[in-house]
Amino acid sequence: MSARRLIVGISGASGAVYGIRMLEALRDAGVETHLILSKAAEMTLAYETDLKPRDLRALAAASYAIGDVGAPCSSGSFPSDGMVIAPCSMKTVAEIATGVTGNLLSRAADVVLKERRRLVLMARETPLTAVHLRNMLTVTEMGGIVAPPVPAFYARPDSLDDMVDHSVGRVLDLFGIDSDLVRRWKTAPDGRAAGDQAAGDQAAG
């Protein structure tokens, strides 16, 4: 494998924008992406954005139908740096946790785990039931990383786009992929630590 390659899954959980931005950021970073878009994700995309499934597929190097369990990424012989599911529904988390992989999305994730590659799930749900928590713990114990898209307010986001970018950028960090999407701690505009800046603002107020 000459270039970096990631499998990108998008489930039907709310937050299609995370998958969109992930594909855009990986394209800009020169990472080859292989997209798996669930049927429910296509519905969510229509509810939450003006984009069509073909627009997402155009952002990826390759895309596969959710029912195509014979796709290249369904096999451990398909080389990749891992997989991210953005966003990841609790249904998909449950399939991965139990190993009951009835479609290409959960099958590809199962393959990534068995090959000891990195799997990151941007899990989206609230409140969480005990079943959700147990499934996420199981995935973690299997070697996956559960990374809910939680905003970092120390970055002082000015827009929803800023909040999305920060979450996406932090997931890219987990794969060692550089991006300019994250305002790092201790990188306030005046050079002070973000915490120092907040303390100064409080004192001034």
C-alpha cells in the first residue's frame, strides 16, 4: 500500500455532517477513502442536508453498497490504516460488539478489529441506556475507540462548522493524520495557554 487508506462508514445516526466533513478532510490530506453508506444514512442525509448520496460518493476514491458483503474491504487481505464510522448509530455499535455483522458496514468494522487495525466510532446518541454503554465498553475492550463528537468550548467556536471541524480533527489525530481543523490547547491567538486566557478574561470581567 503506497498511500494512506481509510475506510469511512456513515450510518443513519443524526450527524451526517460529520461523515461529510471527514471525507472532505481526508481528501484534503491526500488519504484514499473507501466509503460505505448505509440506507439509513441516505435518509438522514436528505433530512439534514441538501446533498445527495452521489455527492458523498464523489468525495471518496471508491464506494460500496451496504449489501455488498463481497466488497474488497470485507476481507482482511484488503490493506488499510483502519476505519472510522462517522456518525455511528447504536445499532451499528451493537452489531460490532456482538459480531453479528449482517451488512458491509459492520462487517468491514469487524475485519478491521480482527486485523488489529484502528477502528474509531463517532457514536451518536443521548441519553444512553445500559445496553448502549455495555456495547461501547465491549467495542473498547476489543480494541476499538469510541469517540463521541463532543465539542471543546475552550476552542471558542464561532459556528457549528467550527465545532464539527474540531471533532473531525480530533478523530484524524487518532490516525496520526495532520489537519488544520483543531485549535490546540495552549494555542490562543495571543500566545498564552487557552486556560490562561480564560482566567485573564474572568479577572477582567
